[in-house]
Amino acid sequence: MTTELKGKLEFISLWHPVKLFTDKGEIDLRDYYFKLFEKLNGIKSKMDTAMNSITICADENSDRVVKYENDKDGILILLNNADGSFGMSNINAYLPDILQRLNGRQVIVSVAEDGITVTNNPDEEVFGLYYTRNNCCKIPDDKIKTVCKIGTSDCCIFTAAGADGFECLKFDSPTARHLLDRYSKKEMNASRIGNCAILGRDETI
């Protein structure tokens, strides 16, 4: 049996509540994820990722197993080679990266007994950006006020001004983590996690 949850995602880190604002109230998605990782610990599993989705689930045909530790010293979530040889995929990196991309957006979370998938809600129309310099995205001049709402109390926290004009930092993972931490501590004037999407790379813009 699969439970489908729909709502607006707010992600700071795995140390903070991973909030899903639904029609029935606020849900902390960590309750589902941590329960899943406990169940999959030591079990053959797989992780599938795409631009706007991630699936983590048991898979008896996988050549990797979950290693999960969650205590006061840290959160460790890996997919290690099942045969004990060197090699792993770091769920600690992939999961936060996808949740950061989906931040502020309407998402669909499918919770099964042995897996979870989170993806964007295709019914939501959002503004899309391209990587234009490293992992920064140039913001079109006509969107600075209408989408990013610069200079207002509803300004997006990922908007930055530089020598090349305004850029979005939502999809630059290390910088985004820093901005989200400041946002959580109310250390910035900007007040909104924008719901823009990343479309790919276009360095000709």
C-alpha cells in the first residue's frame, strides 16, 4: 500500500524538520525517511535520481545495502557495496540536494512500506532558470521584481547581486545551504524560499 502526500516543501537540512505543508496541516517528512532508513539498514536497496525527483527503496537485485546511523554525533546514510568491497553512494548528499532543488515547490511524496519517492507536482507552474555561470543562474531583468521581488518584504532568499547583474543561488548547493541556515536563524531581510525550477545549463545567456 502506498500513501500519497501532496503539499509545499520547505527544506533547511536533515537536522531541521523537513516541512510539507498540506491541506490537512504540516508534516515532518523526516518521520517517514528516518523510519524507512531504519527498516532498510543492512538491506539491499537502490537510489534513483532525476532532475526533480529521488526514489530510495528496497531492491533485492541491487548490489548495494543501506548503512544508516543517526545519533547526537551525526546522520549517516550510505549505499555501500553489498559484497564489502570499496564503493558507495552518499544518500546524505543526494537527498538534501534534490530537496533543495524542490524547495518552495508543490511536491508529491509517495510513501510505500519499503520506499519513498518525492517529485515535483506537474500541475504547478513555476519559473524556470538555467545554470549560466558555474552553479549560478542569471536572472532575466524583467523577472527581478516580478519573480524574485527584490526590494520588497517578500524577496527570495536566493537572489544575489554581482558584477554581472542579479543571479539566483538556489541551485548552488553549498551556497544554498548557507543561505538556508541564515534564513532559519532569521539572520536576513529576505523572507521567502522561492519556488523556481532548474532547467539545465545555458552559458550563452
